[in-house]
Amino acid sequence: MAKNILDSLSRVKKPDVVLSVRDIKKIFMEGGQPLHVLTGGGFDLSRGEIVALVGPSGSGKSTLLQCVGLLDKPTSGSILISSVPVHQMDDLARTNVRREKLGFVYQRHNLLSDFTALENVMMPMLANGVVEQDAAARALKLLKAVNVDHRASHLPGEMSGGEQQRVAVARALANNPEIILADEPTGSLDPAHASAVFDLLLGIVRKNKMAMLFVTHDMNLAARADRRITIADGIVNKL
């Protein structure tokens, strides 16, 4: 009987962890004095899971996102993406992982003003070595998926805020990332547009079984995540 139970347990499918953070610490120097922003803790993020990162202003949420997004290095601790220890990589290797594994959505759309919506979405693919014709075809499909394909030839200044943020979502999906990192992705939009863009983002992430970690101050948005992570006194706590 005991053997049968153990055999059954061994066949239970374990979550496919795509991001693992352990004992993460980040210290900045300010006026010659150390500023301890992150002081420990960690979490796992599994494929298909959507997690909200919450905490008071200045608690280190954006710093944590910068570290797991490989835009900054932690002072100590470990970060693994698909079981690979990325915190030990040099800048070139980190850039390659960031291009292939991660997609970013920021509070502001950060689109390049001199390029069309289509060209903005193409750029991550071109940087990743995709030929221009294939990049254009995929970019148009992504713009259609976020309901702004009719704006493909428009510059950012010719689009509304909601439309620009939809283009930013399409750009984040350009290289079919495993993980979406979003920092207040609807924070610059009015409530109606914010709800529509967030609905769209969640729908695409769930449909494609991606993982998503998003920072928010809006507890209504946080409640729609599968679970929450908090930062308090610099400690990253999983709930």
C-alpha cells in the first residue's frame, strides 16, 4: 500500500518553475552610505502562473523587477530562469537571455516616437536576428491580437494612450517570451482604458501559458492574480 502511494506521488506533475529567486539583496550607495533596498527572501514563478507584486511606495518592487529582468544585478542572492543561474552571467549573456526569455511592459509605453507601431513591434525580433519580412508578418499578427492592427502605419503620437499601451503589449510578446514582467502596466491610463488593457494582457498571457509577474498599487488588479508577493522591510515574501 505504502509503495503504491509513493508511486502515485512520484507521478504527480510538478509545477514547471520558470523563475526562481532566493535570498535576494540589493544595496545602493547614497551619499557614501549603504541603502539596503532588498534584504532577503524569494519566490518561485511557474509556467502559466500570474503573480502580483505589491507593497508600499519605495519598498523595492521596481528594484526587484529590474533584477529579475536582468536590467540590474542583485548585490547577492540567486536568480534562476528555466533553472539557469542568470545572476552569474556576464552582460552579453544576460542580454541574450533577456531578449529570448523575457517581455517587458512598463507604466509608460516607451515606444520610439519616430517609428510606426509596426516598426516598434518588429524591433525586438530584428535585434534577435529574425529576418525583416518574417518580423513584419509576426508584428502585424500581434497588433491584430491586441486590436490595433488598423494603427500599424501610425506613429505613437498619432495614437491614443490606450492604443499606445496595446502596441507596447504587442512589443513585449514579439519574441514569444516565457515570462512577462510588467511594472504598473496600466498606471498611466484612465480607469476604462486601464481595465481594457489589463483584460487583454491577462487573456493573452493565459492563452499562451506564459508566466507573468506584475507590479501594481491597485488591489483590484492584484486580486485577479493567482497569488501575491509582498515586499516589507526589504524582505520578499510569498503568500
